[in-house]
Amino acid sequence: MGAPVGNQNAVKGRRWSKSIERALEAWPNRAISLESNKGLDEAAYQFVSRLMAENDISFFRELGDRMDGKPAQSIGGDPDLPPVALNLAVNYADPASSQG
């Protein structure tokens, strides 16, 4: 089931990514910003400026994480040991039968 008609929850979603996209599209000029986005767009412009000037891999990684989403991290154990097995038991108590 989707969100109800008129739902505005996603309006502010991905604001940082969108600011970076605007900064990249306008590079080397500053993107034209709405009043409500000026601070975020300024931060994105500074981010892209440093990205272009320093050619630091951490900036490119951050850019990729923002544009495409952070890659899934695998969690692995020691290949020489057997896998960990988890057993979960849930016991429900009948409140009517409790003594007190």
C-alpha cells in the first residue's frame, strides 16, 4: 500500500544529494538556489569545490555514497570456524493463569 493522497513525507528527502547534483550541474558556477536551500547549496558548492581541487579519494567516495547510495557491507566470520547458529524461543504467559 502506498502513502495516502496528500502525504508530504518525502518532500525533504534526499536534500543533500539534490544540492550536490545542482552544484555539479552548475560547476564551476554556483547553482541558483531557492531561499530555503541557500545554506545547503552553499555547503554542496564548497564540497564540490574541494572535490575538484584536491582530487581526494574520500571526497569521491562520499560523492558516490550520496549519489548512488552507500554500498551494502558484508559481515563475515572466520572462514576456519563453523557458522554461528542462533536459536530463538518465545514463551507467552497466559495472564489469566498467573498467580499473584
